[in-house]
Amino acid sequence: MIKIIKKKNYEEMSAYAAEMIAAQILLKPCCVLGLATGSTPLGTYSKLIEKYQAGLLDFAKVRSVNLDEYCGLSPEHDQSYHYYMKENLFSHINIDPDNTHVPNGMAQDMKAEGERYDALIASLGGIDLQLLGIGNTGHIGFNEPDSNFPTATHRVRLAQKTIEANSRFFASVDDVPKYAVTMGMTSIMSARKILLLANGVSKAEIIKKSFFDSVTPQVPASILQLHPDVTVVVDEEAGSLLP
Ligand code: F6R
């Protein structure tokens, strides 16, 4: 079931998301959080850091698994998702670095890496709360439109639209990696709770398509219509085409 919550702006969307994540941690201090990168969750991460600094939240027992990583970027590369997580969340809170996991974009054998990552998620007992953004292709993680929903963690060729959208973080579009390693739909859909965030007018069309149109691998996020516990939080712009 999908619950859609419209907030006035990015600030309010982020505050709501941080409250949901904080509630999850309070409920189960050793919970497994599935985490996302990109622009969308930055405000949520800042609010979680504020709560930690105010003594309202303890990450000591929290475990985390990230959705994805670019292939060929080392953890030290400033556009890698390892680096992003350290910069924007992990280094500001008391999470144990050994309890944080991001797929290895440098792995030689991506099939083995996918199997390792899925086994790791299983060994943690699965994901309690999965945070998601959404790409303007409808991707969640880096699961791009395809003829079927990919299941396991796997290497994926990024859609040209995604490469162009993400080029804002790189010196030029040619510097954006063409491949990424991403959690597949099995791990995402097995999460006990899913929280998807979207802000800005550029996400309005895909939000409507994902949640008010048919379920199809051409719109990967549409699979979430089949999950029992999804909360979608949008700002006014991203929600502007919703009935
Ligand atoms: C990031 C991820 C992607 C992003 C999506 C939206 O880990 O999995 O699906 O959530 O590309 O990116 P932003 O938030 O930059 O618009």
C-alpha cells in the first residue's frame, strides 16, 4: 500500500523523512537502514545529524546498507557514494563504520560482488527501512527501465538521461561513470518499510507515472505499488500532477 504525503517544500519533506527514520531507530536501535545518495536525501541527513547532536538519536547499534555505487570510482573519489555517505552522514554521527556498507564499485568480478552484497543484506536480517530517491527515468537505486525488473544486486549500464542528470556533480558529462552496481528489486522490495522522497518540478511527471499508472519495468519505481508499506513524501512541486 502506498501512502502519499504532500509537504510544502524541501525543508518540510526532509523534516518528515528524518522523523520517520528517527522513529525507526528509537523503535529498534539495531535496525538496518537502507540508504540512498543524490541531492534528495541531503536535507534528511542534515536533520538526522542535528538530532544526533542534540542528543535525541543514537546510531551506536544501527547498521546500514547503501543502494548503489558507481563502477570504477574508489571510495576516496569525491563523487563516489562511499565518500558521499562519509561526508554527508557517517562522519557526523556515532555509527560504527564497520556497520556501514556500500557496494564495491571497484570489484573485478561484479557477479561475485552482487552475490556478496545480497548475502550480506540477508545476514543482517534484511532491511527494516529503505530510503529511496527517484530518477527522472523512474529508476530506484540504479535500476533503469528494462524489459523486466532486475532482481539481485548487479552491474547496470546507466541510462543516458541519468548520466546527463548526474553530470551536474562532475566536471563534464564524459566524466560520469557509465556503469554502476545497484541493489536489485529483491532486496528493495523485501525491505519491511519503504520511504521514497521526491522534490522539485522535474520529478512531478515520474511521480505521477510511478504511482498512478500501471506497474511496468519501463517505470522501475512502479513496482512499489506492490509493496505493503510504502510512504512517498513529495514537496508541492513534485506532487503538482497528482490527483
Ligand atoms: C542514489 C540512487 C538514485 C537517486 C536518484 C535521484 O543512491 O539510488 O536512485 O535517488 O537518481 O537522484 P537525486 O536525488 O540527485 O535527484
